[in-house]
Amino acid sequence: MANPAYLASTLAMGLLAVGIVVFVVRGRRWRQYTPRAAYAMDAGGGSPASALSRVAGATNTWTAAYILLVLGLLAGLIVTLSDALSGGAVIAALGALLSAYLVGGVYLAMRGNGRPSAQAAAGSAIVLGLLFVFGIGVKLVFGV
């Protein structure tokens, strides 16, 4: 059985988190908040799209990425079944690819929506930190 001190600490932190959420939600008058767009509708359609945004918005790019993803997963399956690599190595490689996808995707999404590069880098750093915390949690739960 778990140590009662750990259970009490978990309960206290859960109550604190719920309290913070309730405080934030009730502490501001959301009905009076009006979001502002980064670019006005009368500004001629916004800023010009970057080359990376045009590539990311193309259907052919997503089709090629999907095909490469399927081929990569099949190659990983074949390598795992042939005992050339351990399953842990393949899972680590897929985790690294997923992490790169998430961090890069947050950066590109924020830049594509008109945020400066500093904010986009901060968003990517937050996602990277959350992935790190997730990895620590998995390591603690599974005892790897």
C-alpha cells in the first residue's frame, strides 16, 4: 500500500490545482473579453505567408509526409521483427520523432498565426518541457 503521506500530498496538490483553476475561471469577467486578431480584416488579408507556411499548407506535402510516416513505421516493424534492433530502440526513435513533430509543429503553428519568433520559441520550449515531464512520469510509473 502507498505511504499515507504521499496520498495526502497528492490530495493536497489536487485540491490546490482545482482551486487555481476555479480562481482563474471565476476571477475574470470573460463576458467582457473581446479577442483581437493579429491582422485586421481591412488590412488586405494579413501578412504575406512565408515559404515554410506555403509548403506546410500544401496538400502534396501532407500526402508525402503521410506516405513517409507509413513507410517508416513499416520499416521499424520489419527491423523489430527481424531482431536487428530491440523494441526499446524503435520506441525511443518513434518518441524522438514524435517529440520533434510536436515541438516543430507548435513553432510553425504559432509563427503561421502571426506570433513573433520569441513567442513561438517559448511555446516550443513549453511543449518540450511537458514532454520531458511526461517522460519522467513514464519512467516513474513503469520503473524503466
